[in-house]
Amino acid sequence: MDIATSPLAKPFPAMEPVAGVTLRVARAHYKTWDRCDLTYAELAEGTAVAGVFTRNVCCSSEVELGREQVKLGHARALVVNAGNSNAFTGYRGRDAVEQIMAQVAAHLGCQPAEVFVSSTGVIGVPLPKDKAEAGVAAALTAEPCSFEAAAETIGTTDTFAKGASATAMIGETKVTINGIIKGSGMIAPDMATMLGYIFTDAAVEPAFLQACLSAASEPTFNCITVDSDTSTSDTVLAFATGKAGNAPLAHGDDAGADAFAAALHDVCRQLAHLVVRDGEGASKFIAVTVEGAVSDESARKVGLAIANSPLVKTAIAGGDANWGRVVMAVGKAGEPADRDKLGIAFGGVWAAKDGLPLADYDETPVAEHLKGDEVDLTVDLGLGEGTATVWTCDLTHGYIAINADYRS
């Protein structure tokens, strides 16, 4: 099924090369499509790695292996398969992953554990080992490609290539951070999103890189939702080649550590927003801000209850400022809330405060705000200082059409 580009799409940004990273793509023919579907990233020796993974207990072998591999702290390569998630495939799925790891390791002269593999697509179909072997062989000798080409290749139901970039100064050294991501459906918090890969030329010790990635994931990847479903394959990996030549970052109080962490957070936030902007069938990008909660975590949970509500999402799709549905979602979140202290605003216009609709509430500016493709919804619980912002999209007929035909 041909899918139109999301109306919320952003153009792929200009990206400088990252020293120590070489990208290549190839056709493994995992599906009957006329496009590349295998991405290969070769990484310089000594590259540090960090990762966050799905908490879905029915995860893929790629995720299980990846969790163990990041503990070693170093990587030499990444292979991403698109069109087949290789999840719920038992020993056959694991054999396919280990075959890829061994094949690339033999080519590079490294340990198989330094080769990371991700797969995305249909669940329950073992990754064809013959196609994987041929696809990897083709990728190993392919011409280097751009970050945009790699971003296009890792997609499945994505309608546009997603990338983000930032720079930071570590002492007198400028470092670059580039990220690509895929994700459109089956998007909900519980580590990250679908598949995301971040590359930097900064020299960063593995433990500190892990700390920075984990911290950046919480207010970004763990604060987005498209449909409340957490994938079996969710993975975000960060690779630091060290080729910029800066003094290695090992602790938060090292010179330049704050700048690096802020730039990494910025890239993660940009990538997370792009996934929501490509939500299956989405026509509106929605920011849900919860204030006055008993804690930031409580605010996040309330925000997710609102953002995951089909009734709230369909109301916004229809341009309906139905704040009663927001009240419902707050009440079902399982977090402290007081009906008589609740306030709700759309686009900065308060519809209700202290548990009551405002007597002078004028829905005209709200209706105008909801006609746009970016919607701001604010909820004040009136209980404390906790705050959080969660990002989601509306729910339209397009989501049903895409997912009803997903395997065909």
C-alpha cells in the first residue's frame, strides 16, 4: 500500500560526516519492495557504545543480545534489517542474528559481540538467513552513503527519512552528534521508541556515554506515544568514535561534559518529535503539558493517560475542544488528582479552572488553534510542583488503514 508523506514531515537536515563512521546500504530483499532494506555502519576501533532497549518481555533476539553487548562498552559495526522484526521466532531468529554477527566480525577481524544487529518489521517471521547473508555481503562492499540514505533504508511504514544533528565544544574541540531514527506506529514509552542510532566523533568513556543516553531518553523517547503500543524491537544505540581528539569525557564534572550531554539531549528530543510527526495517519502534532502534579513522574503518567486516550486523540483530530474527555483521562491515570482543582487549556486559552468551566470562556480562539497542525494542551492539577510534557499525535482513519493492511 502506498502511503502519502505525513503532512507533519520535516526535511532531512544537512549533516556533517562523523569521523570514524562509514555507512553503506544494500538490498537483502526481505520484502517484495524495490528499495534498500539493509543498513551497515562500520565503526572505528575503540568506538564506545551505549544503549537503551524495550521493556517488552516478548522482545527479539536482537534486543536480548544487544542488552548484553552494551555491557562490554565497545562496538565495531551495526547492521539494521528492515521489513522483518525477527521477533517471536525462537532459536531460528537467534541463529540468524548470530550468523550476521559472525559474518561481519570475520570481515572486520573483531569479536562477534562488537557487531550490533537490529531488525524491524513484521513479527513472527524468522529472518531468512540466506537473504541476510547475501545482503550483508553486498553491504560490506557497497559504496559509502549519506546519513539520509541510511535513514531511508531503516524505515518500514515511515513516510519520510528522519535525522537530527547538533554540535558541542569540549574544551577547544568541536564535536558532532548525528542521529537517525525510524518509527511511525507501535510507539509508546518503556525505553525509547522504535530504532534510533546516534553517532558522534567525541571521545566518551562507555559508562558516561550510557549515563548521558539514559538521562536523555527519559524526557524525550520516554515521553512520546503514537498508539500506546511498545514494540518488541525498540532500540536506541549511541556510538562515540573518539576521532574528534578531545580529552575523553568520563564524568559529569569534566570540562565540556555538560555541553556534550545537552547536545545529545537535543538530538534525542528532535528525533523523538520526528517519530510523532510521522505517526501513522497523523495530521496534528500534540504537546500535552501537565503542571501542578505531586511529582514530575506523576505529571508524566497523567500526560501519557491523556496522550494515549483514543477519545482525546479523535476529538483533536476533529477539531473538537472536548475538555470533558481530558477530565476523563486525568481521572483514569491512577495518579493523585483533585477534580475541584483541575484546570484545562487549549493553545494557552483556559477552558476550565478550579474544577469548573470558566464563565467567560470563548471557544472561538480555541477552535482556531485546533485547526492548525500543532496543538498545545495544558492541564494544571493544582497539587504541587511536578511538571512534564508528553508528545503525541491525533488518531485518524489513516491509522486504521495502514495497520489493517500491514502484512499485505
